[in-house]
Amino acid sequence: MSIEKIDTLVVGGGQAGIAMSEHLTANGVPHLVLERHRIAERWRSERWDSLVANGPAWHDRFPGLAFSDVDKETGPDDFRSKEQVADYLVAYAEKIAAPMRCGVEVLKVERNVGRRGFRVETSAGPLEAINVVAATGAFQRPVVPDIVPADTAILQMHSTAYRNPGQLPEGTVMVVGSGSSGTQIAEEILASGRQVYLSIGPHDRPPRAYRARDYCWWLGVLGKWDAAAREVGREHVTIAVSGVDGGHSIDFRRLAAKGLILVGRTQSCANDAISFAGDLAQNIANGDAYLRALLDEADAYLARNGLELPEEPEARTILPDPDCLRSPILSLDLKKAGIATIIWATGFTSDYSWLKADTFDEKGRPRHQRGVSEEQGIYFLGLSWQSRRGSSFIWGVWHDARHIAEQIAIQRKYIEYHDNMSAKSTR
Ligand SMILES: Cc1cc2nc3c(=O)[nH]c(=O)nc-3n(C[C@H](O)[C@H](O)[C@H](O)COP(=O)(O)OP(=O)(O)OC[C@H]3O[C@@H](n4cnc5c(N)ncnc54)[C@H](O)[C@@H]3O)c2cc1C
């Protein structure tokens, strides 16, 4: 039986797979994208109902298509819903005629023995590929720390399973994690009238907008999306900001004034009591310091470039510390506090169990340089900090995909030379 052969197989049909397809086409590389579900599936079925893009429509997109090209009603400063983001990515895949097969899962990729390329097992049968790009995302497998035993009466879920407050049993909710997911979910549940605790770790807290420019613009002009290396110790520092209701900053003191109870990092649980690190004040102070430093840099940028934008001194206002910050709770009896649900907004890990390649470190993380792995023919795309801070975001992955496509095209030229010379010598 003849087996289907392709040059480059892209695994995953999210934004990374689509961007990869665009650049492979531009570089003349024949390829196929396999997606186990639907295009941009995670935006449709692994996110909560009210999620909107964290960046405005003019920013969180690929260069080749504006959101308003897909939906005329979209203004540049609008924050698109998760469904609209998915629809945009579908429209993009159609626009570039991405060779995409949906509903096909890649089960195993293994190097051929004694010849180039890989044997690929899929849910639709085997195929062979010279190159494989793992575009399966930075946010693959939900991480729930092993802290609260599963056999308590408390409902525990990861943020990927949260949909809306109506889904939760009566009672108080604890949200663990102070990135955009945790803070937005906590804010929504609080607004629904519940008592909510929010466990806060290290975070960056940019202003939603400053001096009439969105923070996405500021991080762009200040070169921060393009920052190439993570600072040691700040690899997992998340950004707390919201695009909900036209977008707003996350101010933990403002949320506490509305009734949110802030606690430090969740550490352990014993005898129905959950303990928090004594780092709440420090985490909040670091978030404030990040905000102030960004405002300083923004002011300096405007002065240096002679740009005039309306001044906004009130952006520096720090509200009074709430009780929960002045006297932090270090231990909480879950039953007495009436906690019925814990939502873990604690991030993700990768899952490359299908990829049998010698390019992972002892923690299963890809060993690579800007997505080019240590094993020839294997590439990664969409990783956090793959080449820069923006790498896992919609616009950032597009630039990383271009680099990988160029690297694949370069390797193809070397192989072409070899094959041509070999053919000549055997003539
Ligand atoms: C809550 C949340 C909010 C976010 N908001 C924003 C935002 O506002 N703006 C922004 O720019 N970024 C945002 N991001 C970051 C990023 O844009 C998204 O996570 C995005 O989904 C990543 O796209 P991706 O293509 O890299 O990965 P994914 O979207 O995860 O796509 C990977 C695809 O691979 C498929 N797949 C996996 N394994 C296989 C296999 N073995 N065979 C075949 N197919 C497979 C999956 O089904 C999936 O569709 C957000 C992330 C999260 C978690």
C-alpha cells in the first residue's frame, strides 16, 4: 500500500499552525496542517464564555487581515470575543488557502531508520514527512497543583473548565492565580454576587491604557513585546489586565474595595485548612512597582520623541490598602469559610507524548533555538518566550513562523544540492 508523503507536516491548526502555513507557502514549501478538532478549537471550547481578547482588534491579529475585514462592525479599539477571534482565524486560514485537514489527530511521530524524515501515525492512517512542526501551543495541558485533596466536597476545576458563575454550586469561590485568567474570572464571579477569595502570586500589572494609548501600544513602542530573553526568576510572571467591558486595568485594591478577599500564594492544605504564603504584600508591591516603572518609561518615551499626549497623573494613584492586605490571612478553614469551589488559574504545561524525538530536557521541555530543535527536521512553534515575549500571542507567533519557514527552506536547498550532485555523479 502506498503511503502519503509530504514535505512538511504542521501539527495543530490554531494560530501557530495557520501562521506556519502562510510562511511555508511564501517559501514554496509543500505542506499539510493536521488539526485534531476544528481550527482554533481552544478559543471555542477551552475558554470561559465571557472571554474577550486581551489586546484591541488593531493589535491582536496577523498582519495580513484586519478584524474589520471579517466583521465590518469591528472598530480598531474593540476587544473581540473568543468566538470572534476563532472566526477570524478560520477566515485567515481560508484567505491563505491553508492546506488544513481537521478532525485528524497526530498520534505518533518517529524518525525513519537509515533515511531522511519521519513516519507519522494519525487517526486517519499513516503518512511520511521530511519535517514536522509541532504547533500545538504553549497552553496544552492544564496544571492543577496537588494541594487540596480531590476527595473533599469542594468542586475543583482548572480555568479551562470554568464557563460562567451559573455553573458553580452555591457558596464561596476561591480563585488561585493572578494572571489575566484568574483575575478576570474572580472579577466576574464577584460581580455575580458571590464571596470570592483570590490567591495572588507574582504578576505584572500594566495600566489598560495610559495617556490615551493602550498598554499593547506601550509595550510595543518600548520594545517589551520584543524582549528576547526572560529575566531569571520572572519567567512565569503573568500579565494582569482585562479587555472586558471595553477594557480596564486590574487594580487589586479596587477589587478588594468591592469585596474581593486577597490572599497570598496558595501553599498547602491540611485538616481542611488551606495555607497561604506571606507574600501578598510583596506581590502587590511588585505589581505596583511594575506599573509605576512602565508609566515612567512611557513619559520618558513621549518626552524623548516630542510626542504630545494628554497627561494622566491619576494613573499613579494607589488606593488605600484594604484590611486583607494590612492583615493578610495566612490560613483559612475551608468549611468555615464556606468555600464550595476552587478554580485553579494556574497555567499549563506541554504534552509532546506523540513526538518521539531526542530534543526534550529532563522536564519534557523542548530543547531548541528559536523553534529549531536539536533533532533535525523537528521544529516547535507557539512556545512561551520562543524568541521573545510576544511569541505565544497572535501577532508574535507570526514572526516566529516566518523564521522557521525560512530555516526549513534553507535546509531544503542543502538537500536539493546534495540530491542534484548525487544524481549527476550517477549519470
Ligand atoms: C485564557 C487565555 C487567553 C488568551 N488571550 C489571548 C489574547 O487575548 N491575545 C493573544 O494574542 N493571545 C492570547 N492567548 C495566548 C494564545 O494566543 C492562545 O493560547 C492561542 O490559543 C495559542 O495558539 P496556538 O496555535 O499556539 O495553540 P492552540 O490554540 O492551543 O492550538 C494548537 C492546536 O493543536 C491541536 N492539537 C494538539 N495536539 C494535536 C495532535 N496531536 N494532533 C493534531 N492536532 C493537535 C489542538 O487541537 C489545537 O487546536 C490566550 C491564552 C489563554 C490560555
